[in-house]
Amino acid sequence: MKTNVEVEELISVLEKLRAEQHPEIPSKLIRDIVEVEFERTDDRAQARKETKRLIDEFLKSVDEEV
């Protein structure tokens, strides 16, 4: 199990990559996904479901902007 420090380090690395390669993706989405995955390590199916929901909500908001 990862500690909060490890999770924050992971988020920091992912944020750097996001900013450099995909600035159109909100940093909050990355943070939310990592937090869901971390919080649901004991229930992978639920983690996938919640991650999918977060991504679907983001994609829906992008479609509404277009």
C-alpha cells in the first residue's frame, strides 16, 4: 500500500507530464483519478468504475464546450 507521500510524489510526476504533453487535461482530473485508485486499492472493480465515471464526466464536459 502506498503512503500519502508516495501518492503526492506520483501526482507531482503525473502533473509535470500532463502540463508538458497534455495541458488540455485538467490537473484536477489527474489528481481525482489517482486519489480514487489509491482509496480503492481493496476494491479494484469499484476503482475502475469510479475512474471511468471521472473520465466520462470530463469527456462530456469537453463535448458540451464544442
